[in-house]
Amino acid sequence: MNRSKIVSLLVGAAFLLAACGGEQPTQAPQPAQPAQPAQPQEPAAPAVKPVEATATPVPTPAPEAQYNEAPQLAALVKEGKLPPVKERLPEVPVVTPVREAIGKYGGTIRTASWWPGVGNVLLYISEPPIKWKADLTGYEPGLAESYEWSDDGKTFTLKLRKGLKWSDGQPYTSADWKFWWEDMVKDENYKGSISRPAWLRKSDGSLIDMEFPDDYTVVWKSDQPMWVNPFYMAQGFWEFANPMMKPAHYLKQYHPKYTPTATYDDLQKADQWWLTPGYPCLFAWCLTELSADGQNYKFTRNPYYWRVDEKGNQLPYIDAIEVELVQDEQVRILNCTQGKYDTAFRICGGPNEIPLLRENAEKGGYRFLENYKNGAGAWPGYMVNQYYVEGGKNYEEDTPEMAAEIRALLRDKRFRRALSYGLDRERMIEVVWGGIGEAKGATISPQSWHFASPEGQEVYKRWAAAYAEFDPDKANALLDEIGMKKGADGFRTLPSGKPFELVVDITDWGGSLKAQVDAAAEAKAQWEANLGIKVKVNNLQGQPEADTRTSEGQYMLRGAHISEIDIWTYPDWIFPIVNRYMFPLEGRWYASGKDQCKLVEGQPYSCGVKPEPGSPAAKLQALYEKGLNTKTIEDRHKVVWEAIDVIIEEGPFVIGVAGDQPMPIIVKNYMRNILDYGVVGPWAPATPGNQIPATWWMDK
Amino acid sequence: MAVATAPSSVSLVKKKELGQSYWDLVWYRFKKNRLGVLGAVLLFVLYFSFVVIPEFLAPYALENRSRYVEAPPTPIQFLDEEGRFQAPFVYGLERRVDQVKRLRTWVPDTTKKYPVALFAQGDEYMLLGLIPMNVHLFGLQTSDKDARIFLLGADALGRDYLSRILYGGRLSLMIGLLGQFLTLALGVTLGVISGYYGGPVDMFVQRFTEFLAAFPNIPLFMALSAAIPAFWSPITVYFMLTIILAFLGWGGLARQVRGLVLSLREREYALAAKSFGASDRRIMFRHLLPGTMSHVIVIATLSIPGMILAETALSWLGLGLRPPLTSWGTLLQDAATVRAIRFTPWLLWVVPPILLTILTYNMLGDGLRDALDPYSGRG
């Protein structure tokens, strides 16, 4: 079979990846991804250069030498309760370079979560078959040994590591994949923790074919190129660990097909690795204890973990991770200042907490990881709905005719540009971010790999600068041109002369309600004073309609937090292909099968709206399809740049204010081997999961 | 069969001796209760300041934003740098940014001094919504547009916090009143009817109050606040919600009034009225209702602060009023973070007015309870 590329994990994987630059993306409609996380993220700071990147694993074939293991495990081996370490490791253990020094075994990480189910911790202990590199420059093999595509991209082959085992000692093979695919995904009766996302479907919407030629090979076959599809797994937590990590030997005892007494409900209940102590896992730590009230989680080292350091010590160094659930952010912040947590990723609040955490660092015995950024391309940024329809009760006269007028206004790029020119971003930063930050237009994450090359940097700078200067005169000239005259109350009316009020929805998007409230109050005051546009702030925190107003196209502007590292696996902020963000209805049309969708009686927008030919949404959807059919990563970056040109030309679609704030990520002084660089806003790389926490250790 | 008795000669004599009506006695008794009087006076002052003339008392308009974001209070100075006595003034503020701590602070700029004056001219406003004015109780006398006096500091948009507390009081003090009034009217009327008629009427009213009492308020509040059109202003929304809550909340009062009426209707004067052929309505509302008033007034004075606290609490939870409205509850929301307590502790200045209001209502209520029952043994 012809394989265009082989990414092997043996020596040189990194070189290959870098040199050929290419893997291959594919096309796939977007799968639903978890909704905006409620909590994370952070603030603004001068752009700091990412410093170090870790090298990709440079496995050297295992020295015949000796492998070492944690003392507790050694004791178990002695007692005969555990096979020797050599037998527990895969045939070729993955040699993982450490950042600072070879570590010592021992210690328990205490940390916290606001997220029932402690997703923010699962996020970084999950290790997918294909993972993001620590420096975010691309992907590399993780759990899998290698992967490759056929020349046409329609066949994708994943090679598993020989001898790799689940945490209970059973081998991890393609049989587990087969069980997952044949007995869970393709079993329509099963509704549990799996997904049947668009990236595992063919062009007609049916599931792709999956073959399992031997114990260590999984082959995906589709009728369209899958250059991008496998990279979805790199979001290791909700794209891989939850829906794909299925231990066949364990789950078969709950599957009706194998155990006649079991029911699908049993299976569904058992199939929750994040809630089930003893569920076999593949990661450095697996869940072993969960308190009855669900408030305390303990993850203990996996004796069969497959990575070793350069000296042959089996990882992880740390014995266990203890997580407590603390939903009140202020309580977590206090705990952080008191040094209660050994590592604190995404739990100590946002950028505005930095001064408080700084002054307590010495007392609390912790240090800052200085180069952690939010990765926000806009925080806050105001999405402008590109297909406004009636139903949101924004006006007493909430008719399709009125909605059409407002829609025309929101789709008029002069209006959006006027809003952008009418904002004094410096003052916004003063109000929202303590006066520290960089004023910019809305983009995706500055750290995105699409911008890594010099050309990419150019594109990024152009995008960030577009319409971002404060120029009320220009703004007012644009509004006059549209025909928005001032009414009796001094505020501009619609071109038809009807009174106009711009409604700005806000929630705690980005993790800070206060930031959004203050920003909206300031934006309201500025738009009213600078442009004469009457603004109403609609605080929807905790209200069910916060999201339906967006998905049904009933909002006008909405305060958002935008960050994305890879636009092919999380396309929403550029490509309108799902029912979300700036093009909710046009995206819905794309996601629901375009013209094949059947309208629900009485719901005129249940199939979305087909973009008019030549409209921004139509152009961006076409570019998305072009990208999915583009073979190399480099060429796909170019498609992203093309899309950005469309956005600059037709935009802005998001009125950005500031971005890329620094985040307060703190660790105790004795923590070692933790990379001082990361981007916590975008979920794709599961930061710090991309830097292999198994190499962390405690120097005490 | 009850026998109507003639007015007792004893009470006639007593009345003559004292020469006082019931309300005279109440007033006499109330005056003697110093705490009660103090409460009444303070309450009047509070309502007058926060509801009637906050625009005059506040040095700035509510939405007067300045560049001094989160500036600390600027104390009024009487001594200059060399210790000489001067007419009162405040120093200007200078912005400092600590790039390492990432902290912005404001320090006094002693090169700039702005004299403070009483009855200074400032932002325009309409007194009582009618009289255009621009005189404020105090302010700075300066042509420098950037100059500000922040007796209690500034908030995240650079607005004067003292002014915000003053304006916020209007909403907080007023919002519960109408709802409370409705509660009282419904509770008293239905309570009297239920107690007087008894039987099936009583049964029906009582079961109905139980039905209403079974509604959980906070989930109801959440559901309602979601069901209300977005073009309503947040204040209308909240107002409607309090009214709805009032319709749900009269049950307790109705029960207490019913209990009182059950005993009052057997008193001689009630029986007398009945034997004279007075209508039911007259008996209920002329004869029985006044007998419950002392109780009702106390309930009212004690539950209005409950409404104020409820506003504060619900707003603080994000369910009641929301920014951009300014009320004490929304102000409290801003102060409820570790960061605020450490870096902007002046945001806690909203607490004293809340405490004071609750305290004065309770003082007044206590005084009224004693006074309204002038024949009781005490004093």
C-alpha cells in the first residue's frame, strides 16, 4: 500500500514531522464540542515569546538495561502481587525526556477543580493516540506508535504500541478499538459515553469503515479525505478519553451482547471512567478513590504506564493526584494564596487575581509560571450576529419586518466597523484589566500554529490591527453614510427612522462575569457617547436563554471570549459550519445537511438559513471545504490565511477589545520539570496535558 | 344569646380623666420610647436622603465616569505639605503601574490641589424629577475637568462610590415597598374575612394560603426572570417579580390576622355591634380590623427590612437586580471578592447604610409595638 508519509515514533519522529510538515487534514463537518467552559481564563499582558519547546519524545530503543520503578511498586513485585517492571512496560517503552532533571519518586499533588467530574484535571492527565507537542507547533504520536494516511487521504492507519497494557495489566490492542467501534458506536441501542461525531462519518453522513487487520493496527476508511479527522483525538479528554478509551475486557461484563444478564443501562453506568474507581485506564494516574459525596477524587499511579525517563525510570514520579471540588471561585483563590495546591491550572481565577497571588507567593510557598497565557484572541470581544431573526423579544414590536431591518444593519460592514472604531480600547483595558494589556481587534489565539511562520505572523498582525484604532470621526461618518440619523432623544435611529437600541448580551464567558459586566458597561457608555447609538446591556448570566438566543439567531451582540489554537478541529471562530457564534443560522444550515434538512413545522429557522451566494458565510464555508481537502499542513495554513482575508475584507464579525492576557498559573516551589509556557484558553491542546505531567516531580 | 352591655361607666370615667383618645395614648406612649423615636427620625432622614435628594447629596451623577478607575478615597485635607492650615482641599491622583505585580494604583499627587466647597456646581440633574439644578452639597471648585473628589473611592468604571451608594439606596429602599403594601392589603383583608366568617370560607382561605406557601420562592424567581421579555427594563422586571412574590407571600400574615379576629369577634363590642344590626362589612373593617392593627403595623415594619435584605441578597446572588442597575445589592456584588477586600476595601462602604436601615426599621417597629398597645402593663 502506498503511504505517503510515515510518522513513526521511533527516533526522529520530530524531524520527520517538522521536515515534511505534513500530515493531512480532511474534511469533516464539525462535531459538537463541549460548550464554552464556564470557567477558565485570563488576562492581558505583553506578548511574551514562548520560550522553550520540548522536543518530541526521542525514544531510544530500550537499553537492555534495567528499568527502575517506584518503591511501592517494587515492594509489590517482591511480594509477587505485580509482575516485574520489564514485563509491565511495552516492548519499546516510550523514552520521555525530562525538562530539568531526572526526578525522585514520591509525593501527592493536591489540587482543586470547580468542575463536577474534575474535567480540568482529566484534561491534562488524558493521553490521546495523537497529541499536541508541548510547544504547540504541531502534533506527535502519543499513545499510538505511529500514524499515516494513504495518498488520497481516504485511508488512515493507526499503529498501536506492542505490549502496552491497561492499568489492570490486560493488553491494549486493536480488540479494544474493535469493541468500541462495533459494539458501542455502531450499536444504536447504546446511548452512553461515546460519540458519533461528524469526523467519523462519510460524506453521506453514515459512519466510516473501520478495520482491524492485526492486534496493533486500526484502519479508518472513508469516501472522502480524512486529512484532519484523526487530529480531533488530540483533544485528549472529551474527544478521546471519554468517548474512545474503552477497555473491552472490562466493559464486556456489562454489555448485553457478551453478558446476557446485563442491560444497556448497566453498561452506561459502568462506562464512566471519570467516576468509576478501578476502571482500567491508560494514563499515568487512574482514578482509585472517589468520595461518596463526589467532592474528593484520588488518582493513583498506573503500574503499567508506558513512559520511562532517559535513565529508564518508569514514570510517573508522582504517586497520586488528589483533587477536591471547590465550586466557589473566591474560596479557591484564597486557597491558592495560602499555598494549598501543589499545582493550580485554571483554578486560581483570572488575570485580575495576579496582584493578589503575587503578594502571597512567598508566604504561600508557590511560584508563578510566568509565560502562561490565556491565548485569547479577544477577551472580551463582541460577536455580531450575522443573521438576526425575530423571537428574542428585544423589541416590543418583535416582527419579521423589524428583524429584517436590524439584520440588514448588523450585516452592513460599515455598521460593524463603526462599532469597532467607536471603542476606546485603552480605556476598556483600564476598566477591565487593571490598565495592563494590548489593544487589538478580535482574532483567534496569537499562539495558533497557523501564525507560526513569518508569513503567518504577517497575517496575524494584519488581522489584529484591522479596524482596531479609536476613531470616532470615521465611525460617525460611516453611520451617517448608512443613513442612521439622530432622533429626538439624541440617539441614532434605524435607516427607516424607527428607534434603535443595540442589545448586548453578556454572561461570564471567559470565566469572569465581572470582566464582562464592566466591559459591557464601558462599551455601552462609549458607544452612546461616541456614536450616539443607544445600547442596552442584557445580563443573562445563569439564564437558560443565554445560549438559545445565540443559537436561534436572536441576539444582536454578545460578549465572548475567543481562543483557538487549531481552526481545523475547532473551526467555529472562523468557519460558519455549526450552529454557533456569529453565523448561528448559516452554520446550522451547514451542520444539518444543507438543503437536505427537513423543516420542523412552525419553526422557520430549524434548518438554519442558506447563505446567499457571495456572502461572507458562503465564502467561508467554501474555504472550509477546500481546507479539508488540502493534503499538507502548510497548505492548510494558507487556506486559513485566505479565510482571514475574507474576514478582514467583509468584517469585522467580532468587535475585539484586548487579548492574550497572562494567566495566574502557580505551582509550589518544590515542583520540578513543569514547563513554563502554555496557553490555557483553547481547549484543544488540553494544556498542560501536552507537556506530559508524568515527568513532574517534587523536590522535597 | 349575647346580651349587649352598656358602655361601662368605669371606662367613661377613665377616658374623661385622661382626656385622651386611643391615638393620643399611642402617641404619648411612643414619645416616651427614645429608641423608637430615634428610629423614626433616622428613617425619615434616610428616606429623605436616599430617595428624595440623592442627586443633591451626591457630588457626581450616577454615570459620571472618570479616568480614575478603582481610585482609593481622597481624604479632605486641611494642612498643606508644610503643615500650614488651609481651606479644605483634596490632592489630585497619579496613576502608577507596577509591571511586576501587574497592579495599577493611584497615589496622591501633591502638586495638584483642588479646593472643596459646599454647594458647588457640578453635573446637571432634575431635583424630584422636576427642578433642573446643578448644585451639589459639596464638590470641587476647579476648572480642571479631570479633578475628582472621591470620599469613598471609585469603582471599576471610575465612578464616585459615594454617589453610587446614594443613588443605589433609592432603588433598594423603594423597591420592596409596593410589594409589601400589597402583601399587607391582601393578608389583612383575607385574614379578617376568614376569621370572621369561619366555616367553609375559612377553610377555603386557609387551604389556599397553604397552597401558596408551598411555592418555593427562589426557583420561582429564577423561572420568572427567564420568562420575561428582554425589552422590559431590568427594573420593571424586578418590580414585577416583587409583586408576584407579594401575591404569593400574604399567607402568613393572613393567618395571624385570622387568629386575632377569631378571638376579637367574640368580644363584647363585636357582639354589641352585631346586635345593633351592623353589617358584616362594618363589623369586620370598623370594629375588628383596628384591633389587629398593632400587630399588622409591627409585621409591616419588620418585613419591609426583610424585603430590602431580600433585594440585597437576591441581587448579590445575581437573581434580583443586575448591573447596570445600581442598588445596594448590586454594589455588594462588586465587593464580594477576595481581590476587592484586599485592593479596593472601600467598596465595603455600602454595608453601613444597609445595616443602619435595617436597624432603624427594627427600632421603629419595636417602639410602635409597645405604643400601639397602650393598655399593656409596661410603662
